[in-house]
Amino acid sequence: MPDLYRRSKELERIDTGDYTPAEYDRFLKEIAFINRFLGDRRALRRSLFAEVKRRRLSGFSLLDVGCGSGELLRYTAELARAKGIVARLAGLDLNPISARVSAVGTREFPEITITQGDAFRLPFADGEFDYAISSLFFHHLTDAQIPQALQEMRRVTRLGVFVIDLHRHAAAYRLYRLFCRIFFISPLVREDGSLSVLRGFRPEELAKIAGTGNVKRSFPFRLVLECG
């Protein structure tokens, strides 16, 4: 079992660019599949949609930073439609392949727009969105980069920010490895995903690094940082 006491600084292949376009395309599809089962949707319902319900909003705007394949944007659109809520949704990702895949995958949702851009220089005006979310993006950042990205997300929002990421836990590491074996997950996703857990956070650690907001646990092994 790897050392889980300290957050790993080892870079994932997805961060170094050590992959082919075909590998990355499969990476996006498999990550979307995995996250569907391992907690991201549940964390979103218990954070963003709980807040929307609490405020009794009939509509809201949202930016997803590091949107990847656009999976959570599609889920947000579907959930908003089911609840009769008008949603204006935007996704941003630095990787051009992710931006392309997201744009293609969200074509059936006119309320979703996709932009290729930098999380540290968001190409949006101050307060342009009600909310911003980011799922499984912050563990790719260094401790010093996290407050910078969070500051940009807070700049472009009026009501709140929700950051969903991995709880660094031995059981999470074992569960992920088992899941990958059962579903024949590709080597890139299997190894990078395992390293992602090691680059994840303890609740008190994420709160300290962020320097603002509250951190809550979400089953099975997700953390949600909430801040205004």
C-alpha cells in the first residue's frame, strides 16, 4: 500500500502529456463511466442542487471548470429539466481534445456552451455566473495553484463555488483498483486514477490549502469544498 499520509506530488501521465490522442479519447470516456458510479453525481446533488433548492431558484447559471467530457454538465442539464428549472450552463477545459469531446457530447443541450480556456485566467466577466463547480480537477493542481484557481472561480460567480474532489483514503485506493479490474479499465486510467487518489486530500488538508470555505464528505470517497 502506498504512503497515504502525505499528498503525492508525482504527476499523472494526463498532466505530463504522455499519451496518444486515442488514449486520451478513451480516458475521457472511461472517466465519465467511472465517475457515474463513484460519487460525483451524488456530490453534485447534495451540494449545488441542495443550494438551488434552499434558495428556491427557478433558474441559475453555472460554470464547470475543467469540465472534461462534459458528463456533469449533461447531468446538470437533465436534472434541471426534470425539476423544471431553467439552467444556463458553461464548461471550460484547457485541453483542446476535452473541449471538442464536450462540445460534441452536449450538442443535444442548447443550454450548454463549451469554451477552451485557462482556469487561472477565466475568459468571463466578474459575477457572470451564479455558481461555479469543478470536479476532480483540483487534485491535478499544486497546493500553491489551488487558491489561485479558487480565486478565479469566486471572481466570476455571484452565489457560490463547489469543488468536488477525491478523499485520500486507503479504502478509496483499494476500491478504485478493484473497480478497474472488474470493468477492464485501460492502463492509463487505471494507473492515473490510482495516483489521483494519492494526490487527493484529507478534509482538513483541503480546507487549509484552500484557505476558505467548508469541506464536507460525500459518500463514497468524495470531498466537497463549498465557499461563497
